[in-house]
Amino acid sequence: MIISHIILKNWRNFRLVDVDLRDRIFVVGPNACGKSNFLDAFRFLRDLAKPGGGLQKAVSDRGGVSKIRSLSARQNPNVEIEIHLSESNGESPIWKYSLGVKIKKGGKNQPVISHETVWRKGETILDRPNSDDLQDELRLTQTYLEQINSNAEFREISNFFESILYLHLIPQLVRHPEAFAMPGLSEDPFGRTFLERVAKTPEKTRKSRLRKIEDALRFAVPQLKNLTDTKDEMGVPHLEAIYEHWRPNAGKQREDQFSDGTLRLIGLLWSLLESDSLLLLEEPELSLNAAIVSKLPALIHRLQKPKKRQVILSTHSADLLSDRGIGGEEVLLMIPTPEGTEVKLVSRIEDIKILLEGGLSIADATLPHTVPSGI
């Protein structure tokens, strides 16, 4: 399944977002316009559904309701998220899930549910608050999404949210995980435990993925001839590569000697091969050669299609967006305004649409709209 539509109301710096999504989405806009905040809406849903998560923790981790509520909120102060789940692009939604959150009266920034609604093929199967909620308001501190006893009818939604992956790999964390303790971080968005994740993968699957990544790296890093995983005498997992060298064993390197670009590319490729869940990527072009970056859209398309997987990524890269295979219906443009950031599909922005029809690439037609005025 994919998220085919999203509606955000008063979420962070967005007063209102109401856009269709496809199985591949590129999010573009100027600095500080809200690209990370947009991706965080999907991470928030994941945090609601995962074990050890839930509404209270998801909101608390983000600083409370006042931190996630848009400063542009007016008459309706509630924070609302609605998503539609479909089998593929252009199909009618199978599921719709809508959640509203507000501050509990006298609760010192504590979140409570203002509404929680689930539809399946147009039929309402959950509508909160219900009579039980009204008799015991403490029930409104938890969503049904996080309760196994309550979500049996729509556990497919909960499982989908729980499986969402986010990656913004920081090479220094991969090289020296012991130096960057992150207490309280309930996920691993920056790759500190990336090598452990690789090591815990069943051997047959792990070896198969590493062979595929090795094949790709032979083009991106021509001197590299072999990539494998290993463990040191303390049992700590490592990646090891052999590079061409005139001395037989002199070309062996572990991840602490890999370049930033090599590590980020390995992390990207592994994440694309890892599952069929929604994958969120922030600026995958960082540290990579422009020629490699220009191939990423086609590579992502090739790897996601067999699994019908959805990938949503943010980018500033003209090289990445110059791919002629990217359509206007796959690109979201973020436009800062005095009343919060607007989000539009570029296929519905008339002047960009005309340029695309005239043969310009997404980069040429769209990126000029992301340049700060007066720069």
C-alpha cells in the first residue's frame, strides 16, 4: 500500500496541506520552509503505532502540543492529520485515518484526542470520542491505533505506520557509534546502529544485499572490488571492502576508512533493499558525486517497483531533479508565506506546468521558485 493523500491542519509550520501523493515523491523548497517537518508527520504516525510509543510519547518527544501546533493556527487550535491508503497510484483509498490532537484543559501541554476516525472503503468503523470516552476522559490520552485490544478491525493501518522507515545517515555516527550516545532517542534515524542492523539480518539475505550493493559500488567507487561484513575479536560488526592495490592485502579497509559518500551510498542502497515499507529520505544527494546523484531517481524507481514501495524524499539537488523521468505530479513545492508554508504539486502550478510541457526538466522549471527573494 501507499499513502495516496495527506491532509495536515496546524501541523508545525503548515496551516493547511491537502495534496495527493504517488509512490515516488520529491519534496523541494527553500531552507527552513518545512521539508523536514513535512516528513515528520509520517514519522509521527509511525511513533503512534510502534511498541513503546503512543500519543503521549510521540508528542512529548517533540516538545508538547505547543511545539507541533502551527503558529498560524487561528480559530481551530487542534492539530490534525489525515491520510488515505491505496493499493497503488490513482486508485480509490481502501483506508482513511484521521486524528485530531489538542491540549488537555489544565494539562500543561499534555495532548488529548479531539477526534479519531477510521474509514474502510467509505464505511466508518471508528468515530471517537464515543460514549465510553465521554464517560472516562482519560481514555482520550491514547489512540486506538496504539492499543492492540482496540485496533483489531484496522490493524492493517497500525502495521503500515509501524513499518515506516526514515534515514538521514551521518557517516561519523556509523564510524564511531560509541562516541555518540543518544539517550531517549527511540529510533535510529542517523545510522548510529546501522552496522548492527546489517549484522542482525539473516545471513542469506544479508549476503545477497551486500552483493547487490557491491555491484553498484564497483561503478560508483571504481577501485572497490569486494564488500562484505565481518566482526572483530570483540564481536563488534563491521563492513569491510577490498580496494585495488599493488600489495595483496594492503587495500583492505573498514567503515572507519570509507569516504562519507561511500557510507551514505551503502546506507541508501541498503535501505532501498531492506523492506517494502514507506521510506523517508532527507537529502540523499549529500556527499555524493553529481553523476551518481543524477542516477538516483531512476535507481529508486527500479528498486521500488517490484515491491510497490513508496519513497518520499527531500532534496535541494539540481542534478537529482534533472532526471527527465520525474513528472510534475511527483514533486511537491513548498512555498513560505506569512501564514505558514503552502504545499503544492508542481503539476498544478500553471507557470511551471507550461515550462514542463515545453520540455524543461523539473530542476529548470521548479528550482527557481525555491530561491529566497533578495538572495
